[in-house]
Amino acid sequence: MRIAFTITAAALVLAAGLQGTAAAGPHGEHVRYVSVKACTVREVSTPCGPWRLVTHSGAIKPLKDAQVTALYANGKPSEGTAPIAVSGDGGTLAYFRKKDGRLAIRDAAGHVKLMPKTALPRRTHQFNVTFELSNDGRRLAAIVAGEKRATTLLYDTVSGITLGALPGDESFTGFSGDGGEVMTSVGAEETTTELRVYDDTGRFLLTRVPPQIIANNGVQALSPDGETVAVLVASRKPLLVLYNLRTDEVVAKHRIKLPAGYGVDRVAWTGEEQVTAHLTHGGSGATKMRIVQFDAANGHSRTRDSYTVLRDSYSFAACGG
């Protein structure tokens, strides 16, 4: 396990594809979300133009070197959108570079690191890949689908090293709050769900079949201790439920408030005692996002941020923390 992740308050300037003003707080000019515009061609909606970076100040910057349309392994374009991911703190992005299809990592200063050409299996279709970054962006998971080579690969984004792999028949749930562990889920006997925890090299640590209140209530998040799972139960009386995988105990149930009409999109631990939820409201118009932080000790909450995704978006990816 690693030291718990904390959001830095250092002032940062987004350079290169992110040139702009200096950071003004914990998130500053870090990325809120990325979006690609929708265009209508022969009455069919398609992605067009470059990915756009929307920062916490509301600035919109083009990310011109990121692949937009996913490519087949032979380099021909498909009808899908290429994968892209934003770290929980909004300071790191992962995507395929448009120039040559290389896996690229961009930091908040605009520096781009190319991962080795062998980082992904040969003959991988880009539309079969999903990227997930840890809260601090130092770890990356590439979930590669496909009948013949389904797997989840784990990387150190600083060194570019491939750290390990996870079984392809397990669903990647997410990194722990400090990025030191990952959690997966897999179907178990009698229609139950089993949660498994690995370290960031893919070494198995523990497994448990959790109670239904954990398994049947949407998105789970693993804490920095690598053992405690948080779940938001979005029922008539919403709850923040904490469950310890090692002891097989529900350790807390906190009554919470969730805004009407919003669904739970993402949940992440952003501190030793802090759980952050991304809540979305689709409706008939543009998608609205509200980011709410919960105190894991008592369930008290505050809204950290709220915004409306660009109305012309074909697809978007929000930061996870």
C-alpha cells in the first residue's frame, strides 16, 4: 500500500495543448472533462474536430494530437470513438496519439510521454481498449477486450513500464484511492459477485463475496487502505455504505442526500476519509454534472463542483476524482 492520495494545491500552468492561466486552487486549470463535438453527416451523428479540454476555469482548449476516431489494428478508421481518460485530479490524460497510434500520457504542464510501442498487444483494435487512470495519474489501466486476448494491463505512467496484468475474465472496477491497488469483480456461484483486490503489479491480495447491499448497488470504490469499499446506494433513502473486504463486515451506513434526478456515474476515494461522487443528470437537454464530496466518517457532504457538459458533445470523459 502507498501513502494516501491528496490533491496538490501547487499552482500549475497548462502548456503546449493546455496553455492558459495559472492554477487558482486544488484543481486550478486542471481538466474538468474532455469532449468531442458531434457533427451530422448524411443524417448520422459522428464525432468531428479534435478532443476539447474543458478546465475548471471554463477555458476550452483543443487537444490536437489525440486520436478521435478509433482505428482498426490495420490503421483503417472505424465508426467508434477512440478511448481517452482523465485522472481523478484532472492533471493527467491518456489517449492514442493521432500521428502514429502510440499510447500517450500528457501531464498538466503539457508534457507528453509516449509509452513503448509494445505496451499493448499486437493487432489491437483501438475501439476494444478502455483507459482508466488512478487519482494522481501515476497508474494507468488499459482494459483490452476481444475474445482471443482479453486482459487488463497496468502501467507506471512516469517510467512507462508495464507493471503487470489482470485476468481478462474479470471486470476492472478501479484503482484504490492511492493507486497502490486495483479492484476487479467477477461472477461467482449462485449469481453472486466476487470482488478481488490486486496490487499495482497484478499480484493477488484478497477476495470476498460481499453482501448484496455492496454487490447490487452500482459503482464500488476501493479506499487507500486497499480493503475498504465504498458504495452509494441511490434508493429512496440514499446511503453511503462502507464495507471491509478483509473482515467481511459492513463498517458504516451513513444517511446521505443526493440531488433529485441525478444518477451515480463515478465514485472514488480522494483521501483517507473522503469519498467523491460524480452525479449526472441527462434529461432531454445537455448532461449536467455535479461532484459531491462525502466525509466517510459521518456522511456529511458538500458540492465541490457543478457544470453542464458542452451541448454539442458527441462524447465526453470526466475526471474521476
